[in-house]
Amino acid sequence: MHTLGSLVLALQVQGGAAPVTGNTDVIRLLRDTGGINQAVLLVLLIFSISSWAVILHKAWTLRAAGDHSKRFIEVFRRSSKFSEVQAACASLSASPLVGVFQSGYAEINAQFRLTPPATDAAVPAGRATLKSLAAVDRALLRAASAEIGKLEKRVAFLATTASITPFIGLFGTVWGILVAFNRIGATGSTNLAIVAPGISEALISTAAGLFAAIPAVYFYNHFSTTVKTFATEMDDFALEFLNIAERNFT
């Protein structure tokens, strides 16, 4: 950027051009820009619109997941039977904890169906027992991984936008400078009026790339942190679920 500024000052001195005054007509610059830069700006616009669509969707989804998770934990800790929790799952489906619970609950029911009636005198009559607590643990882990995958869906696009759009904008910048030098060679003049349009195109492309990248970086980091928080909550819930299952069914 220092070199670019020096070039502009040098051209002003050599060309004897007066400083440009007045407000910049951005719409006119966009209309008059070259075809390559218009294509660059169109690509950046598509990335920006798509990333904002992802941002708004994930913000709504994660907020609903957080609200439902709080209510689900309250129901889970207040209920005396897993069947009571299962009845409340339909109304709290946005919570990733619901998927983890339903997977563990399904595994427990499957083991109850496969386990024959207890004949050991130490086991109370009519009490169902788990055949494998480790199998319940594995079911909870699989469900937690699946729920994390759902929460992370489309978040990677924000990382892609954040990493690629500055380079696309840089391409537009380089192309604008090439146009500026090409005009100098074609006209044989270093007057700022000849060079300025190409530099303007370059700066517009750079600004558009940053406009697309900055919010994508921020919200990618924000959503990644939120997903990690949900992952920790699912791990804690799985341990709590296993403790209850161990106390009541082994």
C-alpha cells in the first residue's frame, strides 16, 4: 500500500494534475469498471450474500438449540422415569441433548427386550437389568458425534469465505493496477486522469473482499465456540445419563 501511494503521488507531480475534489460516485465507478473487475465483484457479492444467509440461519438454529437444551435439562432432572423425559422430547427437538437421550434410551430398551428375566436372588424380582453399560455409552457417543455434525453444518462455508474472498479481492486489485499501467503505456501519459480509473477499480475490489471476509471470520469463530460449548454439555449429559442408568439398571 505504501508503494501504491507513492505511485499516485508521483503521477500527480509528473502529470501536473490538480487534486481531485468532491464526493466519489461509487455507483459510477461500479458501472464504468472493467469486465474482469465486475466479474470479481459479482463473485464476492455471491460469497457475501451466501455467508450472511448461513450466519442468520445458524444464529437462529443455535439460539433455539440453547433455549431447548435449558428446558430439556430441567425436564430431565425433574422426571423420575426416562419415559417421562421421552414424552417431552417432541416439543424440545431443537436441542442436541434430545438426540443423545433418545439414542441412550433406545439402547436401554433394546437391551431390556433381549435380557431374559432375572434368576439371581440378589436381583429383585421384576427389575430390568442392563446387559452392557458400555453399549449404552457407545450409543451416547455416536449420538453426540451426530449432533455435533448437525450443529457444524454449513459453518465451514464461513471459513471458506473468510479465507478465499481476500484473495479474490486481491486478484481484482492486481488486475486494476495492470489496467492502470496498460493505460499509461497506451497513451504515453502519466496524468492521474488516465491512471485513476484502474486504481479505483483495484481499491473497490479490495474493499469488497474485506467486506465479505470480516463478518465471515467473526461469526465462524463465534459459532465454533458455541458448538464446542454444546459438545461439552453433551459430554456432561452423557455422564449423568450413565450414572442414572448404572444406579437403576445394574
